[in-house]
Amino acid sequence: MNNNICIVFVCNKQYINNFINSYFDLINNGKYKGDICLVIGNDLKDEIIIKHIEANGVIIKYFE
């Protein structure tokens, strides 16, 4: 098993709830313990939900 795995999600404001559902399924049902990265754009850059997601250990990457 490779320990250098990172799961990457890309979403905009319209799909943030889908990301949250997928994140919790991955952690709770899939028992995933590795890195998770969320790529966001301008529409999520200043949203408070991003701060909460980041506080849960998700790596946030912003691209305009």
C-alpha cells in the first residue's frame, strides 16, 4: 500500500454540499486517513465554510 496518497476534490459554490457529503462518506464509511485537498475558485475564496473545512485538516488550494 502506498502511503503517499492524496485525494483531490475540485468544486465551486454550487457543488460545495456535494463535497461535504463526499468528505464525510470518505472519512466515516471509507475510514480514509490520508490527505485530502480541495481546489476552489473565486466564488468560494471568502466563504466561511472554507475555514471550517480547513480546520478539519483539508488542504485548501485556491486558483482564480
